[in-house]
Amino acid sequence: MLVGSNRTPARLTLNQTRRMNSKFTFTVNGQSRTVSSDPQRPLLDVLREDLQLTGTKYGCGEGQCRACTVLINGKASASCVTPISEADKQTIITIEGLAEGDKLHPVQEAFLAEGAFQCGYCTPGMILGVVGLLNELPHPSDDDILPRMQRHLCRCCHYPKLLKAIRRAAGQTAKPATPK
Ligand code: FES
Ligand code: FES
């Protein structure tokens, strides 16, 4: 006997089957890609499992840690809560697409210069979060930086160096970290 409400339908309807096989085309790191997927599937899963772009990390899966941040049309977005249908015809940058050949992006350079990581698990999302911030505000103040970057969780609690790296990337003089 089946108990509770978690029963799987014995058969999918034709419409459900069609939806599961919808096609989506978007640009990732300068390349056009097409995937066949359930429209509700998270962009994070498509990047990691279908396109093998594993630099984008899974943390909470609920939009709370920002480890999975990518740029969608230049805007920092949590890919774990972005259905693949919303990525259709959009332009996506993951951490793999940030450097130009051997030349790192200035935000990557700033993270290296300040040693702004320990285990590095949060780092791809942090870096893309900073790039997204600088796309919107090229010269952010601490009042701009702190509320935005507080969305990003770092399990190693490396926040003082992260703040220094963000200030460096933003072209500010490094100041003692005094998070509010
Ligand atoms: S894994 Fe996406 S916000 Fe945590
Ligand atoms: S450096 Fe380890 S989670 Fe941030």
C-alpha cells in the first residue's frame, strides 16, 4: 500500500514528456550551447552535469549561500534557483569563462594578490558576485559592497581578506576590514 503524498505517477502524460524534452539554446562562455531538459531543472545542474562546467559549485541548493553564482547577461545570479527555461537565449559566464586565455580577470588577480581564499569552495561564486557588483557599480563604497557580499557564505570565514580583495578589485586603497 502507498502511504503519504509522494507517489510517482505510473505514466507521464504526453505533455509532461514533451516538457521534459524541451530544448534550450544559450551562450556559455562565448559558445552557443543547446541542451534538452525539463524546463524546471536548475541551471546549476545543466552547467555541471550536461556541460561539465564544474567550477560552479553546489552549496545549499536554496539560493542562500551563493556558491553557485554565475553571470546571466552580466548580472550575478544564483544558478541553483534559476530554472534552465530562464537561461534560454541568454548569455552566461561561469568561472571557466572569466579569464582571457592566460590573462586572469582583474577580480581574479585581486583575490590572488590578497590571498582571499582558504578551501576555495566559495571562491568561484564570490568572484562572479564581485564581477556582477562591479558591472553595476564600477566604484562601489563599503556601503555598496557589504550588503551585496553578505549574501555569499564562506565556511572558512575568510571575510577580512575577501573584503580587501574586493576593495582592491574596485581600485580602492586597502583599508582595515571593519565589517558592520
Ligand atoms: S547553492 Fe545556490 S545559493 Fe547555495
Ligand atoms: S574559502 Fe572555504 S568556503 Fe570560502
